[in-house]
Amino acid sequence: MSELKLMAVFAHPDDEAFSCGGTLARYAAEGSDVYLVTATRGENGDIRDPGLATKANLPQVREQELRCACEALGIHPPRFLDYLDGQLTIVNQGQAVGKLVRIIRELRPQVMITYGPDGIYGHYDHIAVHRWATIAFGLAADPACFPDLSTPCQPHQVSKLYHVAMPREMLPFMSRDGRPPSVMMDGAPFPMVTYPREQIDAIIDIEPYVPAKIAGLMCHATQVDAGETSHEAARFVESPMTRHEFFILGRSVLPEPAGVEKDLFAGLR
């Protein structure tokens, strides 16, 4: 077990690969323990190739895709919160936070990664997970030991919580036909949220780990349009913006960094 531990928290299988797969692969390759917590099995996801899954077995197929992605990225197998895709805003919120608090206390990471308050493109599941992770960041260190008052208390203080972020310069690389990038939800385009460079707190060089990130993405075969795979992969590799991943520091118990960080464990090594 490494002394350095990172825990990412996302809503659906494939969120980890698209959001920060290169960062996860980098820290795992450097010897850190890298964990992934996923709230659902992506039951409501698309099936781009009908030969890969049916609606009846999609949760099981997407779980295996996520396990494949974790192996490709070199990180620990995923942990699931066992909620249903699309229902994270209506579950018992205290119980969801409690699940994360327990996992944080068990794994004891110094660094966490999750979505920002925008949920990348306003996805309600993403926003719910952002809130859970943010609240759990504080409560995991609570000496009153929320939520297990009747068991031995082992609080843990995570040092830093980062939000995945997309810099504004990525818009031209993601736009199609001159239209701003968006994600379709229930027939409506939800635009991707981007940030100016001055709001970015950490930039992680992932160039050596781009192949691992692509391998992780390709594991999510039900979510990939096979007809566009080679073209999109080439476009991805050729874009200078995809050689780095970007983060905003959402919470920290460390002194404020002097400039843009190049290491999520800065101040902890």
C-alpha cells in the first residue's frame, strides 16, 4: 500500500475516463493508491451497438466495462454506491453522504476528485455527487463520527478536494459544425461548462498516459460510437489540450498554493 492515496467519486461508468483518466493513470503508475467510487452502474445509458447489451443486462455490462477501464488505467477495482442511474436527486441524501463518509474513513485518502458544482454540463446526477463528496469531505473528519455514533470513531481529514474542469480554450476542439459542445439529455442539448485559465488551480501533465486514458475510454464500448472511434481517437490525440487535465481546488486544509499546481499531492509529499 502506498502512503499517497487518491479517491475519485463520480456518478456513472465512463465519467472517470472522460474526466480525469490520464490523471488517475499517472498517479497509479507513480505508485499511489488510486481508488474510484461510482454511484450507479449507468442503467439509463445509451447502447451504441445493440450487439453489446440489452436494457435488461446493461447494468451488468457497464459494471464489467468499468472494471475493464480501471484495469486499463492501473487503478483499484471500482466501488459502487449501488444507486440507480438518473435517481440520485431523489434518494436519501444523508444516507448517500454516509456511504461516502464510511469509504473515506476506510481508505483514508489525502486527495479526492469529483465534479464541480456545474456537474460538467448540468447533469443532475453529477451535481448530486458533487454535493455528497463536498459534504463528506467535511464530515469524515467530524470527531462526533457522523454517521456511526455507536461504533468506534476513526475520523479522517482529507487534505484536498479537486473538481474536474474544462478550460475555455478547449471549446474549439470540442465544437462540431460551429456549435458549442453539449450533451444531449432527454432530447435537449446541455452545454458543457468551461472556465477561464485564471480560475484553473491545477494542471496535470498526462501526455505519457494518453494511451492508458484512451484504453480506459474504449473499455466503455456500449457508450462509444464504433463508426467514429478511430476518427475521434485521432482527434483526441492530436489536440494539444488533451495532453493535460485541469482541476479547480474546491476544498483544502493546506495553505493556499502560490500558483498553479502541477501535482495534486503538492504540499503532501
